[in-house]
Amino acid sequence: METAENQTVDLPSGSLREELHDVMEVREDARLLTGIAEGDQRALSALYRRRGSLIYSLLVRMLVNEMEAQEVMQDTFVQVWRRAHKFDVSRSSPMSWMFMIARGLALDRLRARSRRSATHAAFEREVASLEVEEINGSRQTERDELAVACATALNGLPEEQGRALQLAFLRGWTHEEIAGAVGEPLGTIKARIRRGLLALRKTLKDHHD
Amino acid sequence: MTNLHSLEDEATLYVLGRMTEVERAEFEASLAESAELRTLVRELEEGAVAIAMASPQRRAPQRVWAGIEKAIAEEAKPRVMKSSFWMAWLRSGWAATTACLIGWLLYAVLMESGSPKMASNPIASEINVPRGEGVSDAVRTETKVAKSSSEISSNIDRGALLTNLQATTRENSALRFRKAQLEKEVTHLSQVVTQQQVLLSESSRLKVLQLGPASAGGLGATNAIPSPELQRALLLAMARELGWLQPDEHEKSGSTLTNQTGVEFVDLHPNTNETKAPFSQQMQLTQELIDSENSASPSNIAESEIPVLVMDGKTMIAFDPSNGAVPTGSEVGFWTGTTAEGFHLVGSTTMGSSTTVVGFQPMSLGSGGTLTVTFHGPSGSFNVLGQVPLPVTLVPLEPQNTVP
């Protein structure tokens, strides 16, 4: 007979555990944002420690300049401090919300730089720069399982789709600019980007599963 | 399908931040109404997050967090400071003081508005109000005070301006004076430099002259070539001046005995006292010079046989007794001065049997003069050998070291 002490408790397997983990992460982030909205600086500090690296990594990848990335990082968390009371967990996850703030500020910086010529040559140059960063980044830093999964998913997309997606998201190219650079219809580019985002999302979901 | 695609397109644009403010507001209004749309947006956002999380991870330096803390702290400060300022203001007596002042002003205005003339212009200048019309004394006084204070302040300003102007004028005058002084100094220095350059160039020049007749004006310019013996003597004199030829023991002791070179060197040293020739000699010398000037042809003696070397301001005259110009045993005199001013005996030497070079070292720099060379022959005759221009004025020298 198995006593309570002898009972083996099976922990939730793979996907469920991952899902629970993700849910707990989201809840913790949301809790911290609530604290920030109430003026709790310790909550901001905690959120910075939890998500700062991810946001900083995104900014470095977008701006390709550590100094600018640091400045935008600072601006991002100041904006988080100011706008935390506007965050609505029903609309988006805390990470998405913070990523979009950071991305928006980074795109402002990119636009403030010299005007981009949306030529095919410029398109190729940007794509090449993204690839170089990828290689260098993987050598330098540790990556957790989720980050590896994301990178794998991104690399697993069809080449044209992955390129268009990264330029649109990381470098702020408009659909029209991408269409003009690669010489394809606007509708094709729009669909390509949309499907790429959904495909990534699905891949992550499948990873959990 | 089309609607779905356009909704999906809009959702993508929304997630990528590609909407205008108006479009965003409209889409968010749609979001609020459609759960399906919210789900789509959420899924697209998660895909975008995946792109972000695929970036190579880096850690921001510590100073980034320090900057965030500082920015947040600065945001919090002003609100606190502003409220504390006003609270302090209220707690202090300033509020009461201001209230009293406002009350007084209102009283003045009301009193003033009681007069019909001043109704439209309660605080008017005194000028616009005729006397005796019932203007409030308080307003008049206030206006007077205001005017006088403004006058005082304008007077103070004018006074300060005047003082500044005067100080500036004085400064300008001093600067102009100083400028004039400096210009004078520059001019003087230029003159001195020019003079020095001339003198240096003069003294550094190596000139070979001939002891010319008085009729030639003592210019000494000639094409006559000295004899080999005299050339040798001059070259040795040059070497001696340059220090290449060390004086022997006899020369050092003051005598001028023949040295190894076979040339006698006589250096006439300066005399502290002027030695003016006796009157008779002066007359004789003068007469001789006059005769030389009047002579149709220059003296054969002076023309060709007595070269003069001027080097570093020192004048060296070479005599060769063998050519008959100055026989052995003749006493050769060296004079400076003019007929008008009188002649001064600088020094003399008795000609020996060897070639002799007589040198004069000037005492000071100055304008040039003329050196007149005479000799008393063994027979007692007195002749003027010639004259040579000097680069500098010679002070009278002591006759010394005559050859026995």
C-alpha cells in the first residue's frame, strides 16, 4: 500500500509545465507592472532584472550600436514607469507591451538617422548585417532554451519570408519599401510578413507542445 | 476572405506600428469590440516577440539602470518642490503682506474712481490732470514717487554710463600714448639694428685698398696689384688676425722684432690721451696735403706700393722698404683728423729692413675718418705718403713699439 510519503507525484509533463511556466511569468510581469503603476520603484527594478536583457538584446539588434541601445533602453524603462497605469493585460502580454515600447523608440532613432534608400542593394546590405549579428551574437552570449527555439523558428522560415519579416520588425522597413526593393507586389509582401508572424507564433506553440 | 485579409493586414500593421494615430484609434475601437481580432493581434504580437527573443542576448551595463533611477528621481522632484514652495509661501507672512498690498491698491483705486475726471484713467500721469481738480493725494504721491524713482534710476543709469564713458576715454588715451611710445621704440630699434648691420657689414668686409694720394680723396680704390712680398705680408697679417699665426715671444713682450715669417708686425695701441701734433708739424702736414691735392699727378710713391688691408675694422698697412716707397730708417707717422679740425698723431714707427705691416685697432664704432700716413725720410724730409678711409673713427693711439 502506498502511503502519502511513498506516493510518487508526477509533475506536469513538457508542454503543460511550459505553459504553466509561461503563465506564471506573465502573471509576475503583470503584477510588477501594477506595482510600477502605483509608484513602486522596487517593482521597476525587479522588472528590469527580469526582462532587461531581452529588451536590450532587441535594441542592440535593431540599432547595431550599443551606445544608442543603452540610451533607448533607458528611455524604454522610463516610458514603462510613466505608462504602466495604461497597461491592459487583456490586450497584450507584458512582454509584448514592453517590446513594442522599446521597438517604437528604436524605430524613432532609426528614422532620425539618414534617410534610407529602399533599393535592392540596401535591402541586401541590411539582410547581410542581420546575419552577421546573428553569428556574432551566438558566440558571445548564453541563450536560454526559449531564445534558441525562437532563433530556430526564425531561421526555419522560408528565406524571403524571414528576410522581409526581420527587416519590417527589426529595421522598420515599410511594406512598400520591401516590395520596391525586392521587386514584388505589395500584397505579396504584406501576406508574407503576416504569415511569417503567425508561423513563428505557431512554431513556438508547437515547441511547447 | 477579403475582409479577413484586410483585417489581418490591419492587425499586422498594428503590431508592426505602421498605423497613423487616426488609424490606430479606429483599430483599437474595433479591437475592443472583437474578441477574435484581439486573439489575432495577440498571436501576431507573440510572433513578433519571438523575433525579439531570437536576438543574441546581451546584458546592459550598470550605468543604464543608474540612468533610469536618476531620470525617475528627477521626475518626482519638481512636483514636491513646487508644492512645498507654495506651502511655505502660505505659511510665511508673505501671503498676508501681499493681501495688504492688494487691499491698499484697491482702496486707492476706489478712492480715485470717486472723482469723475479720473474715472476712465484712475492712475494717470500728473501731467494729464489739471491742478485743483480733486486728484487723490495718494495717487499723486504715488505717481510722484514712481516718477522720481524712475528719474533716479535713469539718473543712476546715466551717471553709470557717463562714468563708464569717461573710464573708457581715459583708457583709450593711455593706449594711444602707449602705442606712440612703442612706435618710437620700434623706430629707434630699427635704426639701431640698421646701423649695427651696416657697421657689422662694414667691419666684416675684407677690403684691400691702396694708400692713395690726397688728391684721390683717400678712397684708395685702385687696380694696382701689390708685389708678391707685400701680398705675402698681407696674407700673413690676415692669418695673424684670424689667430692662425701665434705671436712669438718678442711680440708678446711688446717689441716688434722680425719673426719667423720674415714680416714685422706693428700694432699701434690706443692712447688714453690725445696726442696732437705740434703746431709746426700740423702746418707742415697741412701744407703737404694741400700740395698733394694741387698736384697734377699723384705721387708715384702713394700710387702703387703701399697696400692697405681692412679686416674686422682693423686697418693694416703693408710697407716694403725694398721698393723705395719708405726707405729703411724712415719714421712713418699715422694721423687722423682733417685740415680744418687739425691732425692727431695716432702713432709712428721706424721702418726696418723687413716688410712691415702696421695695424690699427679702432677703439669704438662710429663714423669713418681718414688716416693720413707720413714719413720722415733719413734726410729729414717730410712727406705725405697718402690717405686711406677708415671704417670707424680712431681714437688717438699711443705711439709704441717702434723698431729701433
